[in-house]
Amino acid sequence: MPLQYDRDFYKAIEPLLPVLASAPQFPAHDIASRRTVSGKAFEVLLDAFKETSEDKIEETEHTALANDGHSIPIFQFKGRNTSSASNPAILHIHGGGMIMGSVKIFSNVLKQYVSRTGVQIFSVEYRLAPENAHPTPGEDCYAAFVWLQEHAKEFKIDPSRIGILGESGGGGIAAGVAVMARDRNLSPKLAKQILVYPMLDDRNTKPLELVEPFTVWKIVDNITGWSALLGDMAGKDGVSPYAAPARVENTEGLPPTYIDVGELDIFRDEDIKYAGRIAAANISTEFHLYPGLPHCFDLLAPDIPAAKQAFENRAKAMLSF
């Protein structure tokens, strides 16, 4: 049976298909156009998400310091109060292909996670490529994780119960932070990595003929994002696994892992492979492949059954450590 959209997804986006078909296709390395057009489109899309709980989600801005002295904004999303001092927490790294996105754009989605789970989320406003190429985005997020551990008592968090969550490009950075934390012997260890259709491999530069027509983030976009982060090193030998986690030689010692991805996503194969390598190292691994769904399916059609199931699976993962 040929690849095709999930029936519910197709029904949900059918009114948008003419708009999507006529959307401009930008050449590789045209970051400005992608930020202006694609970035704005996702901002409008994500603005449609609203809190679904009666609980008021508090949002507070904090600051951590990067190694170079840069002030990194970190936004705390907190729901119902608790007197316990051993709560879990999540460090969130937003998506955007390494070149765009912001905490503000994803804030309504994060509020839904907090409403559903009660788990505090701290989202990092890391510096974007190409203005800040590797290692800056990953190092900003690692510094934010260390900051959160150091301030755990202040936020009534158990420092051994901090996980990391990222989607798309943010999922790739989150996976890189997990490798850094292992290699640098961070203590307490990272409790879990929750990677939502993560962007893991800079060598993914050839379109899958049968998948490409369904894609939202295309191969040319992928080349643009990785080139912005890595410059001329993109796709070549010697790329650090802190930038492209698929490059890691050994997955032993990584944290328990959750990964999901759509069948019609260009990240499908690299995500399947990464999850398999982690599972083969006897690390607890949960993986979901959603048939007939492209990149960002949950944002494009949040009310379809598969998107609701994905949200529940991620929420469950957030409560598992």
C-alpha cells in the first residue's frame, strides 16, 4: 500500500492544502525568508493553542549565565502548588530547525503540558544559528540545565528528577545535551530525554522520493538548518555528537529515552535508528511511529486522535521519573 496521509489528518488539513501547495519554496541557505514566512506561520499556528485547565499557569522569567558570560533567559511555567520538595521538572528546548523559534511561540503548548501533568517546565531562550553556530546553542542549553540543578531546592525540585524535552531542532539539541551530560559526568544524572520528532543527523541530505511530497520540513530546509549550525562541516567527518547526536559512537550511559515521529517525516529513519541504538544498549526506551503523519502533525491537527494520543504519551513520559 503506498504512503498516504492519515485519514483524520487529511480531513483536518484539507482546507489548507491549496495554501500549502502554493506556499513559496525557498532555496537552501535562505534563512531570512524561512524566518519571515515559515516562522510567522508557525507562530500563528501555535497561538491557537490555549490552556485547557482551570488552573492558572504562572510564567516567570529567570536568567542563567553561559560560559561566555551571555545571559540566557529561562522561562518557568508552573501550575498548581505543592508542598513537596521532591517534584520532577522538565527543561524544554524549543523547535525551529536551529535557526528560528522562541519560547514565546511554544508557550501555549507548554502550558498544556503543565496543566496535564503538574510538572514544572523551564524553557530555554537559547541563541540561534547562524548568528550563533555550534557549540553555542547546545552549550546555552547545557548551562541552563546545570543552573536548574543548582536552583532545584528554590523551585521545590528534586535535582535527580529533571528531564529534558525538545521537539524537532530542539529535540536534536536536547539529545546533544544528554550526550554532554553523560560525557561530563553531570551529577545527578539527567533523569530522562523526551525527544519529539527530533533532528539528529546532519548527513540527512537526500530526499526520500516517496516521503518528500508529504513533508513539512523538507530536505532543503534540513540542509539549511544544519549548514547554519555547522557551516562547511555539515555532512563531513568530524562533526561533534553534541551538535548532531546521531554521530555518537556509543549510546551506553544515556538516560531513559522517549522518541516519537511521524511516518511521513524526513527524520523518520534517523529517529528509528537512534531509538534502536539506545534500546540495544539496554536503556529503557519508548518509541512511537505514527502512520500517515508528517513533521509537526500535532501542531497542524491537534484535535485528531493520533495527535491527542501523542500528547498523552509525552505527558506520561514526563511523569515517569
